[in-house]
Amino acid sequence: MNDLQGRTVLVTGAGRGIGRAEALHLASLGANVVVNDPGVAVDGHGGDASVAEAVAAQIRDRGGRAVADTGSVTDWDAAERMVALAVAEFGDLHAVVNNAATEVNKGLERLTEAEFDGVVAVKLKGAFAVSRWAAAHWRRRRDAGDRAGRAIVNTASGSGLYNPLPTQSNYASANAAVAAMTTVHALELGRLGVRVNCVVPSMVRTRLTLGVPGMDDAPDGPDPKDPAVVAPLVSYLVGPDCAFTGQVLSVRGGAVTPVRGWELGEGIEPEGTAWTQAELAARLGALPLQDPFDRLAASLGSALGTQGRQDIEAMISAQLD
Ligand SMILES: NC(=O)c1ccc[n+]([C@@H]2O[C@H](COP(=O)([O-])OP(=O)(O)OC[C@H]3O[C@@H](n4cnc5c(N)ncnc54)[C@H](O)[C@@H]3O)[C@@H](O)[C@H]2O)c1
């Protein structure tokens, strides 16, 4: 028997890219899949109902069980309906994979209110909304005596975690918030038998990464940038044997690496009860502060220090001016 036989998984943004590969893989392991996707453009505009249906049909053609859903994760009522659809079609919902995302990349001085809100709504509010309705369902099941292992898998990005990409104030902050929300929900939902983890894909060839240097060189053999590279980890995280909760795991090619969160470094204390400006000015320089230019240079594999800073400044000006 396959690992996921009889389990029902709702995957958001499953019509294309990484979500599509996850839906196909989960179905191949026996899961019933709700394939959610309104089929929008990268910036969230438009819509195409055939995108979700094509993936659901492909799963059914291979002998699996799937239903398409074209609601937007940003729509509170549509998120509730996705959970209800899973229960109506397959009798229960065991896991949610929050994968949907849009991107509008611009420097801060050009980004509009709607462009900020739209990207944050899909990535952050969408993950919250779908998890919220799933948790309400799982609470009812727990109260009825059913504590079968359930799971949420969120999806974040290195942008916002360890790779502070300029032009992504909306996308980066939403992804950082998804990682934070993962920890909160892991703590809250353990009592309902729900594990909550987060995957962080990196350098996967989809329409979001078209134009990123090095992404269009598909090799003849195994392809570490194929959207399917993330799916095995997701299928483990939604399965009944997953051994942990509250983790944020980067996936790059075959490499799975924990992402460490913000943490307190070494600090300084005032001599008396409060700081004076002069004392602060004299001692703040001793703090082991992280330079954001060095953070970006390190994640890009560029030189650190003065040369690295000049390179990064030139790159940012070229992108934004
Ligand atoms: N490709 C990468 O290298 C990479 C890197 C880091 C993180 N990610 C993350 O992986 C996930 C998948 O990205 P992808 O590269 O496959 O992108 P993609 O654009 O190929 O797929 C995203 C899907 O989400 C859908 N979507 C958009 N708005 C939606 C909404 N309101 N409701 C439901 N679905 C919606 C889109 O229609 C699209 O089919 C995203 O969360 C993204 O942030 C990808």
C-alpha cells in the first residue's frame, strides 16, 4: 500500500510549477488531491479555470483521485469552500499545502499600495485563511474523538529569510511572515494532532524564476532545478510518519537544509539604569551587527567586505534606477 493511500491533501496554487508537481506526486502515492488554482498571471491578474482542471484530469487519467477548485486563497469564503470541497468529495481533509504565490517586483519608491497588498494577500493571508478553515475542521474532528495525524505545509522563499532580495519588499516580507506563522501554528495546533512545517524552495525552474541567471540550462540527465525536486519532502511532511513540527526546511536540488530564524545575538548593558546618547554611541560599535550587504553577498556567493558592497550597490542601482 502507498504511504498516502486514503489521505486527502489540498494543494493551493497547484495548477503550475512546484504546486502542480506536488499534486501529481501526492496523487501517485495514493492521496486524494484537491487541486486549487484560479490560473492567474504571475502578478495575480486574470484567471483561467482550465489550469486547475488540467492537473486534476491528469491525475484522474493516471488512475488517481482529484478534484479541481478555482477559488482564490485571498477570498475568505473561497478558502472555507476549499476545505468543505475536500470533505464533500473525499470524506475528510488530512493536510493542506499552502503553495500559492504571486510576484510584483519593484523598488519601494515605485511599488503601489495595490501591488504590495496583492502579493502579501496571496502568500500570507492566503496561507492563513486556508489553514484557518482547515484548523476549524480539525478542531471539530478532535472534539468528535478523531485525532488522526493532520498536517499543514507552508511554502516560503529564501527571499525574506536568508536572501534579502531588493525589489521584493512585498514578497520578502510575506515569506518571512509565513515562516513566523509556521512556528506559531505548530505550537497552537499540536493539541489537535496537526504538524505544521514549511518548505523553502530554491532555484526551481518555474515561471517565477524565468530570467534568473542560470535557470534556463536544463541538463540532459537528472535536473536539480525541476519543479518536482520539492515534492518528495512535501509528501513526507503530509504523511502520517512525519516526526517533527515547526520546522522551516530549504530545498535546493537534492539538498534539504534547516533555515535558522532570527535569534538574539550578544548584547550590551548600560553601566547605570539607562543609556546616555554618548555611552550608546561609544559602545554600539562593539555589537556583532550583521551587514545586510554582506548577507546578500553571502547568499549570492559574491565577495564580502568593501568590494562586495560596491558590487551589490551597483547591482541594486542597475535594478532600480
Ligand atoms: N520557483 C522557485 O525557485 C521558488 C523559490 C522560492 C519560493 N518559491 C515558492 O514556491 C511556490 C510555488 O512557486 P512557483 O515557482 O511554482 O510559481 P508558479 O507561478 O509557477 O505557481 C504559482 C501558482 O499559484 C497560483 N496562484 C496565484 N495566486 C493564487 C491565489 N490567489 N489562489 C490560489 N492560487 C494562486 C498561480 O495561478 C500559479 O499557478 C510559491 O509559494 C513561491 O513563493 C518558489
